[in-house]
Amino acid sequence: MNYKVHRLDINLEKDQLTLEKFLNELSGEVISIIPNIAKTTIFQIYGFTRKIDFIIIIEKIK
């Protein structure tokens, strides 16, 4: 079995259709989706708000 790792720069509040299109175009099985949560403001550092910069998608291919 082989795996492929994809990085998708995304704003989940605005780019839901982009994520859906990307996932539907994958030929293999999605194993995991890992968000990268950026901490750029004081509110984000203390956990009051969150911002996802990009997501990592791990795909199992044949």
C-alpha cells in the first residue's frame, strides 16, 4: 500500500466547496484530515478563537 500526503491551503469558512471538490477528485481512500491551527492573535493563543491555515489530507492509493 502506498500513501500520498496533500496540503490544501484553505479558509474553511469560505472554501467549503473547494474542499468538497478536492475530496471528490481523489482516486484513493482518505485516511485522515489534519488541520493546522494557527495562533496569530492573543485570542487565538489563549484558545478563544481558532484559525485554520491549511489542512493535511492523507490518501491511501493502490
